[in-house]
Amino acid sequence: MKNVTKVLREHTMQIVLVLVVIFFAITTKGSILTPANFNALIAQNAYVYVLATGMMMCMLIKGNIDLSVGAVVCFVDAIGAKLMVEKGMPIPLAMIVMLLVGLVIGAFMGYLIAYVNVPPWIATLAGYLAFRGWGTAILNGLTIGINKPELAGFTNLFNGFIPDVFGVQGFNVTCLIVGIIACIILFVTQLRDRATKISKGYEADSMTAVLVRCVIVSAVIILFAVKLAQNKGIPLTLVWVAVIALIYNFITSKTTLGRYFYVTGGNMEATRLSGIDTRKVLFSAYLNMQFLTVIASWITMARLTAANPTAGTNFELDAISGCIVGGVSAYGGSGSVFGMIVGATLIGVINLGMSIMGIDANWQKIVKGLVLLAAVVFDIVNNKDKNKV
């Protein structure tokens, strides 16, 4: 019974995600499971995955957040559109300028928070107001379109698809092969990690638990692969998201720097006394946040084929919601990239499902608010139970 309870507790959001998908599959009469909607789920939520990855790194340190990311997306997009469209700057050079602008913002925010001791929500709230206004001023309140032939390389890089090398009509075989390879890699890595833990004397999940987890995740991967193969294939936004997720999962689980984020969030004073420069860790979190914000701005501008004053609206709330629902503690010190992806996907499925059902936008906000509150309450109750044990 204890093992069952432990599994249910650790995989609550995955179970909820499956139940929500089943619910919308029934209520939308299967519409949510069409290939086009699988593609829409990825395209519409790519920025959430990217921003939530950065937000997770901030939240690991005492639940800190960055309220400025949506405004910075607007600001960076405005600069990029001006340079590409009006100044005729080459795409690679314009992207470098956008990246440098983001890094300068991140360094400035990080310095204020880590070294001047400005509370994160105040520093980033100031950025939220300033950069939204600055971006709107650069655009003069207007939209600058980038749907020009000479800018097709930029839009295709973030909004295109990987072509099928086999050239089969109506089904992207390459997409299915990639999905199968991903499943094989999953099994190999999970089994190898388990063997490594056992050899080092660490506690490891049972072979049954590992195999069941791999089978379930592989089933999801194959489902996505088949659906995407029926609709143009693998979107490049998915490639960007997958690469970022894999890199940050490695950083947080396999590197010393990643462990610094967790221990700093768990007990900052004890971490400082142990010789770790907690200010550098905090600074790097906000510098990294703006680095990922620039990538989100590229994805957003390519998808909209424009820069406009409303770009990035509520992006920070979506990123925070994805983290909280995905199990990243609001108090810091715990959370994972995989959990964050599950949380962001759950929010995306709820958005998509309610949109297909034609539910009023105001009611959609109410539902998302309740889901977020439930996730926080679950985190608090779960931590209490752990402390009792």
C-alpha cells in the first residue's frame, strides 16, 4: 500500500493529464485528438515550455519569479523587427543583437536582485512595466510584419517542419522513425540509470516500475509521432523545445551547478556558509531566464510573422503556472524539467480543449486559476505528509 501511495503521489500530475485528455476526447467527440490539434498544442505552447524552463531555475531558489519575461519578449521582438525589416540587417546579425539585448537585461536584473538585494518581484515588476512600454514605443503602437521572402529563413527556423526524407505522400515516415528512436533511447537511459544507482548502493525504483514508466512514456511518444506524421511531420518548435528540455534536465540532474540551485533553494544561508557563492547562483538564474526569453521571442515572432505591442501578454503567468502545476515548489528547492513539461502540457491541453468546446474566455481563466490553486494546495499538503514521515 505504501508503494502504491508513493507512486500515486509522485505521478499525480501525469495521471491528471491523462484523465484531462480522456475528458476532452469525450467532450469534443475526439476533435482534440486530430493531427492538426496535436500540432496546434505544440505550436501554441512552445513559448511556455521555453519560458517555464527558465522560470523553474528561478523558482528553485526560494520560489523566486520573473514578472518581466512577457514584456521583454515584446521589447526584443520590436528591436528585431526594426532591424530586420526597416534597417535591412542580415538575419543572423539581428538575432545576435536580440540575444545581446536579452543578456544585458538579464545581467542587469540579476545584479539588482543578487547584489543590490532588490526583491525579485519588485525588480522584475519594474521590468514588466518598463519593457512593455519601451517595446510599444519602438513600434509606435503598430505591428511590423516580417512575412517577407527575404525573412523566410527566420520564420522557417522557428515555425517550419522537418521534411520527410522518404517522400511518402500523406505520412511523414521520418517523424515515426524519430519517435521510435526516442523510445529506444528512453529505455536504454532509464535502465542504465537504474543499474548505476544499484551499483553505487543508492535507492532505485523496481524493474517493474521502470518498465511501466518507460512503456507509458513511449506510448505517448509514439502517439505524438503518428499524429504529427499525419500532419506535416516534426515542427521545428518541437525540436527547439526538446533540445532545451534535454540540456536543462542534464544541467539540473547531472551537474554541480544544477545541484547548487537546489541546495540554495533548500537553505540559502547554510549553502552560503558551506562556501557556495549564492549570489552568483541567483545572478545566473536571472541571466539564464533572459537568455531563454530571447529564444521564446524568436519563436513568438516567427509564429506571428510579426512584432506587435501585445506580444508576450501574460507569458510570465503561463510560465509560472506551468511550473507550479508541474510540481515545482512555490517555496523553492524542488522541481524537475520533466514535471514542468507535464504541467505546461496540462495547461495547454486545458486551453485547447476549452477552446474547441467554445467555452467563454473568462470561464477559461477561472478554470486555469482553480487548477493553479489546486496544484499549490497539493504541494503544501504533500510536503506536510513528507515531513510527518
